[in-house]
Amino acid sequence: MDDYEHLDLDEIDFAPVDHTAERLALLTLEEAHDLLRLLLTIAQEGEGPLSQEANRLAKEIAARIPSEN
């Protein structure tokens, strides 16, 4: 998968951010793309709650990082 055009970014429901919560360290762009590919694979190969959650997370990540192209 080279691009994320197939994702409908208007359907993304971003999780609220608690300003007092500790944030995770930032991922490198390469790590973010690796994670996105993994989530998309899980989302496309299965059915049920795990694939639905992987799809949701993939959409959120895709909306926040630039395309690999």
C-alpha cells in the first residue's frame, strides 16, 4: 500500500486528549508508516472487534502523518 487515499478521513473520530495525561514519545515517520501498514493488514484480513479497532487506529494515524509518496 503506497497511499492512504482509500481511507475516508471524514469518518475519523479522534480520541479526546486529556491535557494532564502523559504523552508517549514520538514515533519516527518510518515507525509510523510501519505501524500503519501493520494496522491496515490486520484491518483487511479479519473481521470483528480487532479488525475494526485496527481500522479505526489506522485512519487516525493516516490523518496525522504525510503519505510515503
